[in-house]
Amino acid sequence: MAEINKKQTKNKREAGALWEERAARYLEGLGYRIEAMNYRCHLGEADIIAWEQDMLVFVEVKYRSSRQFGSALEAVTPGKQRILRRVAMHYLSCVLRCDRIPCRFDVVAFDDGRDVPQLVRDAF
């Protein structure tokens, strides 16, 4: 049983990495400059950190193969938003050592197993 769970976790991580890579390429096509991917700290993780002109953007990537449990956008819950805000504050203070950089939070969502992303700028 534990072996199956390890495989499922690995497959989820691999699938997540694939969708995050697709989201990064999409954002680059829109002019974003990728600063970091999968930034992790003790507070959580940011999928993508990028610059759009002089704005630092923390991007959450969500994928849903079906809408049985809601859309990809609906999966960015208030709890997830809170975590991402804390991770952003950590990144600004500990990595960039500056808290006066304009930033925002975007979401790139993939729904129903399609490769077509939906970008929501300034999502929260």
C-alpha cells in the first residue's frame, strides 16, 4: 500500500512539474522573465516567481483534469493565498533583501485536461 502511495505522489509531482513548465513557457511568451521556479521555504512554496516589466509576480499554477471537484481557479483557496503571501514576504526579505518592490499574485489555470492556460493577473 505504501508503495502505491509513493508512486501516486511521484506521479503527481511529475505532472505538477509538467504543468508548471508549460505555464512558465506561456508566461515567457507574454514577456514575463522567470526569476525562480518551485521556490520553497519553511512557509511553503511559490510555483513561479517572475518579472513583468518592473513588477515581481508570484504565480500559482493549477491544473484540473476535470471539474468534478471544481475548477482550477477554485482550487486557489484563501488558505493557499495566505501561504503564498507569506512565501512572497519571505522571498522579498530573505532573497532579494528588499520589501519595497512592487509585486502581485497571478494564477495560471489549466482546466479539463486542456493545454490552453487561463491567466488571471492580480488574482488576489
